[in-house]
Amino acid sequence: MVLKLREEPRAMTSHTAILTRHPETHTDTVRGIEARVSWTRGGALAFTYTLKGDLSRIRIPAPREPRRADRLWEQTCFEAFVSGNNKPEYYELNFALSGEWALYAFRRYRERAGLVEGEPAPTITVRETGDSFELDAAMGLDRLPMIGPGARIRLALSAVIEDDRGMLSYWALKHPSGKPDFHHPDGFALELEPPGRTIIRR
């Protein structure tokens, strides 16, 4: 299956991270999830998520027309949380294998901020290759005005996977203590310098 919205300029040097399962959630259908992040040559943030496992036992949303949709985290979904220059404001981006997406803004931890309706959609490409799904997504910082150009980016990368029994497992670059919480400041474990500089892993 390939869902391709539009081409995005080739990415510059990328950083790859392995997402780990939260210890309080369980699954025997996923072998691993890898996330890769970089800047594109056009100055957009680019994400690639690779899910490997028994795809016949993972609930994958059916392909849909690209559109914004809420509550994507209640099913198989990939996520990125983005903040800039150590400020409390951040964005939550959701990318579903259906091609649907969501973008939320927060003034600080879990305090929602308003978004302008009709913001441009991210680019999304989805591929199935044997025992894996791969999702590429990209979004320009001009669509994330609370961050602004030239900022050092802090990222929390995560995923929610639903199995054939309807059970959810939660995956992240770093889990804070306690229950799964992708919004927690401790989860912002990757720093990305502006284009042309070095990616730093905290």
C-alpha cells in the first residue's frame, strides 16, 4: 500500500532512534519501532517511522482521503512533540497510517492553545514492505509559529500501536516514570539544531 500526498525535497543528515515500549503496556505483535528525524533541504522537519512486526495482528487504519482528524491516538498512530529554544510552548503532531493527521498547540504542559483553522496539511507517505510499515511525514516550521526560524528544536517521538484484540501499547524515545505520558517534559529527549548544525541526543 502506498499513500503519497506530494513530493518533499530530499532530507539532509538524519538521526535515528529506537522507540521502547512502556513497561506497563504489553504486546507480542510488534518487534520494534524506529524513528528518524531530520531537516529537509527546504527547511521542513522530516520524520520517518518504521514499524516491524506481525502486521496481520496489528490494526492498521484503512486508507482515507488526507484530512485532519481528532483522537488518532486511540488507534495505531505515530506522534511527534516539538518545542523550540527550551520554551514551555510545544506542538503535538499525529500521523496515522490512514493518511489522516492532527496538529495541536500547547502553551505549556497539557494546556491547549488555539490553532488557526485551515492550516496546511503535512506531507505524508506510507509504504508496506513485507513485515513492516513505513511512514514519512514532513512539516515546515512556518506552520509552527510558536517555534520560529533558527530555533534549536526539542523533540519527543512516540507511537501508539493497537493489536487485533484492541489492546494499545505505547512506545517512546524516553518514558517518564509512572503511566504513559507523551506530553511529559522528560520525554523531550532529542535536540535538533537549526539546519546545518549537529543533532544532539540528550
